[in-house]
Amino acid sequence: MAERKLVGLIGRPVYQSAGQFVFNGIFSEMVIDAFYAAIDLAPVNLAAFLKHAGEHFFALNVTSPHKNTVLDFCDRLSPSAGKTQSVNLLSFSDNRITGDNLDVSGFNNLVAKNKVSFDGMNVVIIGSGGAARSVMHAISGRYRPASLHVASRNPELTERKLEAYDLDYPVISYQDMFKLCDIVVNCTPESAERVLPPPPPRRAKSGVAIDLVYNPPRTMFLRTMEESGWRIINGEEMFIGQGLATFDKIFEISGKRVENIFRKEFQKFRGIPP
């Protein structure tokens, strides 16, 4: 690893992120001389920050609202970042910034751990931002759903947005999203959930509702879906999968030991006794 020992997270807000607690716990247990800092960074300060970040940071995770805008500052993009046009990891080397997308591998981990298959399912993705595009890429790359729709409060605007990213998924309104839906994936922040319509109760079979948010573990969206009889899954395994992939990329350390420590530190963050 380079001499710079600082890694971290940039976004706004970041107070809800478990990363600083989990990563620093791993550093302590594995005796790694590094520190993970969570930085609440306003969009207006992004350019000035990234101009100097490489002098001090080895790598930075990126969360909302910067996943799209950091693209303009990257000298290189990984294939997944180029495909999704969304970045959640910046690496600094030789005065160059490389953007990577580990949300795809994180979502694949969530799906695998929770034994969800999209094959033959009618899937609705709520949202069209960087996380949503990562989910679209993950699903279309591994599965053959019967249908995949994007639900939006403003379908016309979302259609233009997807076209700009060369994505050709049909867009439907929030009011229509449950008409043909076996699996729904919420990729919007918790603050946006208040405008989502209540789902109809599931009768013939149980639907699956996934929320990428992991803190809180039961969002308003998940509580509402559970009350209507849907199976609910939060974003915990996505966070863990993305975090382990980040650790592997930055420190070239992987395997069961680091995963066990990661999970233990995450449970401590949750306030759950080991």
C-alpha cells in the first residue's frame, strides 16, 4: 500500500454510514496502519476537494449525491463504472484518479445471500440514479426477467435521463408500479419514500421488496411492504458485499477472516452483541 494511510467516504449526508466504524474496527483488529474518515461534502466543494484529495487519500468511497458528478474528475473508469456511469470508489495513483463501481458486486452479494432470482419475474426498479443503474446492470447481466420497468414520479423526465445513458427500459409512474410486479427494488433515499403509493396485498404468492438502504434496517418502504404481506430485504448485504470488494481493491486483502471481522464490526455498529 502507498504511504498515504487515509481512506474514506465522501457524500452528503454521511452520518448514517457504517463505513467509518467498520473499516476502522478492521484496521484495529488486523493491525493495519490506516484510518477511514467519513466526510460530509457539499456538491459545491467537490471540485476543490478532489483537486487535493490525491495528496492525502489513497482511496475514497463515494455515495449520494456525488456518484455521477465524480465522473467528470476521473482519468480512468473501470468497465462497470463505464457501463453504469456511476462511481462509488475513487483510487488515487500517479496523479490520476480511477473511478470504479462496486455497487454491482454489492447488489449481487445481496441477491446471493438472500437467495433471490429474477429469472422469469416481473421486476420494478424505483429510481434512476447511480445506484438504480447499478441494479439494472446487475440484473440484466445475470438474469432473464420476464419484464423490467423503472418506476418514477416523473416518467417523461426519467425517460430522457435513461436515454442519455443509452438505457432502454420502459418507465412507468408510481401509480402503475404494482400492476405487474413480482419483485420491487427501491433505489431512492429514505426521504423520497413518502410519495410512494401503498402496495396491494399479495394473495397468490409472496412478492419480494428490496430496499438498498441499510440504516435504518427497516425503512418506511419496507415496513409498508411487509404489512401488505411482501417478503422484505434491506441493503445490509449490499453494503457488506460492496465494503468487502472495496477492502480487496484498496488493500488486496480478502477471504473469510476479513469477512468475519467486517460482519462482527457491522453488528457492533448495529448495537447487536457478538
